Amino acid sequence: MPASEYVTALRGKVGSGLVMFPSVSAVIFNDRDEILLHQRSDTAAWTLIAGMMDPGEQPADTLVREVEEETSIRVEIQRLAGVALHEVTYPNGDLCHMVNTWFRCRPVSGEARVNDSESLAVAWFPLTGLPDLSPYALHRIHTARPVEAAPWFASPGEDMIPGW
């Protein structure tokens, strides 16, 4: 069952109350050291390409699928960049805690474009010319920036980072 059908069925039972979901994010750097972002159709905010895992799907498979579905870009995962819990409240009031795993990636084929209804725009940005991004998006970019680094995670006892 795709995540969208699962979420619809679950929300039908629990309403807009707190639900926890596994999700992934792609921090995609091209050869010009630009980063691929999309402008969400539900909030018009610029952010990283991300999505919820389908039941039975591995995080890396989810990431490759979501990037291609949303941007028509095929990526190669270079490394695991981090994992964290973050809270999301959707415009309709649905409250979620996302356990997000993010990966540093590079494009291997395709041209960036809006490829589904989840995006208003898709574009490459230099790190010195990023649009307004949430502190959480900036954190994922910062932790994915080094080509080689240990994955970031919250230390034991550390709560969600304020401002996310």
C-alpha cells in the first residue's frame, strides 16, 4: 500500500491528532556545488525534496523514488547524512512527528523539473543564494555538505532542536 493510502486510512481513524511516520530527505549537490530544492504546493515554501516511506520500503529506495517522482532527476546516494525527529503541522491541522533520515546525493540523469502535483517549482540554487529556508532544512544541508562525514543525530536525552 503506498504511503498516501496508508496515511488517508490512518487519518480516517485518528483524525488530525499526533501520528509518527518514517520519512526521508535528499540533499542533492550538482557538479557546480548547487543544491536542488522544490517549492511545495501546499505551503509555497522552498525546501529539500522529501517524502514518506511506503510500508516495507527501505529508506534509500524511498529517497530515489521520491526524488524521481517529484523532480524527474535520478540520484546516486553518496552517504547517510543524518537522522532526527521533527514535528510537522500541515495546513489542514494534521500533526505529525517525522523520523527523518536524510542523505547526501548527486544527480546521475534527468533534467530538474516539476514532475508531480507536490511542487510549484524546482530549481538549483548556489549555497550563497538560497531562498528562505527553515532552520531544519538548513541543518540538513549543513550536515550533508561534507562529502565524507559521520551521520548527524541527536545525542541521548536531547529533544527536538528548538525552531524546527
